Amino acid sequence: MAIAQRKDQPRFDSPTTPPAHPPGLTSTLERNIQALNRRRAEEQRQASTQERIADGITRFAGSMVFVYLHMALFGGWIVANLGWVPGIRPWDPSFVVLAMFASVEAIFLSTFVLISQNRMAAVADKRADLDLQVSLLAEHEVTRLVTMVSAIADRLDVETDIDHELPELERNVAPCAVLDRIETTSQDK
């Protein structure tokens, strides 16, 4: 018994039929995703050698391989210096050298992590600026649409329950005024 298939539903029974976009993923969204991926790749290419090294070390230090390696090294050091391995004389019975090694490593690792975080914060700031600009543009466009729809409603003599809100909705938002208000409100608390 054959299953009926809707016309707008993609067919996956043919190797020559390309898969359709996932539901809800328009060509515009696909284009935007590809643009963002290209931008991320470009940002990675523009990173300095030092930043790439710091990122690589940070990635490695945040991996389970790093944990296992340290468990083996530190565990072996401790076991050997406790005298539990026959034939190996303890060389650091008070573990001062191990503590110093671990402290120096921690200093360098935290520095590499901070370098990576600073770079990620700069990228996040750029994306936040882009997000703000897109939001402001969308707000401006919605305000223009409200003005146009309001003019059409006036022309057609259509009254709505929100007519009293229209003057406020037709005004553009001043971002600096909103930020000032947020800051004064947060200072009052």
C-alpha cells in the first residue's frame, strides 16, 4: 500500500533528489548562516599566530586528554616520590618541585585562557553591536509600518481599540535615552 505524499513534501526516495531545506529554514536564513560561517572563518584567519597558539593551548587544556595526561604525570610523580615504586629513589619527597611545577603551569594556563577570553569578548562585542544595529533597524521599520497602517486605517475610516496608543507607537525610539533611563533606574536600586 503506497503512502500518499503531499506536493509540498520533499521526496527522499531518489538519490538524485536533493534534500529540501529543513522546515522553517528559508533560503534567506540559509544565506545568513553561510555568511556568518564565512565571517567566523575569516576572523579565525585574521587571528595572529600568538592568538592561535593561545586558543590551541586553551582548547587542549580544556580537554579530557589534558586531564588524563595530568592524572598520569602527577599520579606517577606522587607514587614514585612516596617510595612505592621499587628501584626508583624519591627525588621530591616533600613534593615542593611538583607544587612549583603545578603553580608555574597554572600561571601560564590562566594567561592563555585570559588571552582567548579577551579575543572571544572582542568578537562578542562586535556581534552585540551588530545585534543592536539590526534591532534598531527593525524597530525603525516597524515604526514606519505602524505609521503607514495608521494612515491607511484613517483613510478607510477604520477605528481600533488601540488608536489611543498610535502616537506613541509612531515615534522612533531614542536608544541613548533608553540607555540613560536603564542606568538611572539601576542606580536607584
